[in-house]
Amino acid sequence: MHALLVGLALGLLVAAQIGPMSLFLIRSTLRGGFTTGLAIGAGIATMDLLYAAAGAAGAAPVLTITSLRTVLGLCGAVVLGALGLRTVWSALRVRAGGETELEVAAPRRAFVTALGATASNPLTIASWAALFAGASVTGAAATTSGAVALVAGIGLGSLTSVSLLAGVTALTRRRLSPGAVRGIDILAGLGMLGYAGLLTARTAAHD
């Protein structure tokens, strides 16, 4: 139970940070509603679970290979940049409250899009590995069963966090004017472009 609670707390805290996928979830929920946001959140939480498991399994050292880090970093930057550009372009072309984009028009498509976008940054495996090292100090991952419970807690915590974000965004959506939704759309797109640029710079700095 201790390991599960520690994992739950880690999942909640990590997923609560505003990052590119949080911005993508917010703007997509404003466009497509709670179901779309929940599907995107499920995709994010699924990859958090898988990457946390990879970090626990010791996959982080693989990312010390410079060429691999470079390729993965650039791939992640391209995906985030594409999402950012598409978001800004959509805000400029589509009237708020009108059509949703093809990749988030249905929950299944939204889930797959979020899964792919989150998977585009496998460098987060290293972050989860560091968190596992810290959790090990508390004894939460001292055994195999403890590690499994910790990973499960992370997945549950992440899903809870993104679901809450989708719910709050969906409630806020009802009170926003079309112009406000469009403005948030543009800001979210610019934010994703900013994260893409930051990831590119960090990747280049590690070459």
C-alpha cells in the first residue's frame, strides 16, 4: 500500500505540471469537449505508465548514447512543433466551437494522437528513473511487488490528474466566448512551439 500511495503522489505531481501535452489537452477539450479531453488524458497516462515501467526496468542508461538522444530529441521536437503549428493554424482558420480537427474529432483518434505525441519524448524515461531512485530511498520500490505497485500508482495518479484537468477545462468551456477560446488555442499552440524550440536547443547542447 505504501508503494502504491507513493506512486499515486508521484503520478499526480508529475502530471499536474503544465507541459506541451497539458496545453494540447486543454485546447482540445475546449474544442471537442470533456470526452475528447478524457481520451487525450488516457493517452498521456498510458505513456506515463509505460515510461515509468521502462525507467524502473533500468532503460535509462540506453539514453546516454549521444546519437540516440539526438535522434529522439529531434523527433520529439518535430512532433511538438507540428502540433503547435496545427493548433495555431486551426485557431486562425476554424471558428471557435465549430469543427474539430481530424485527429481529435473522435475519442479514439484523440487517444491515439495523445499516445503518439507523448511517446515522441522517450527522454522522460530518464526522469522517471531518477524519481524511482528517490522512491527507493523511502523503501517504496525495494521489492518487485513494491516496484509494480509504484508503477501502477504512477499510472493511476497521472490518469487522475489529467482527468481533473479535462473536467475543469470542460466546465470552463461553457463560460468562455468564442474569441476567448480562439485566444487560448493560439496561446496553447505557441506554447507547444516554445517547448519544441526548447527541446531542440537542449538536444543540440548535448551533442
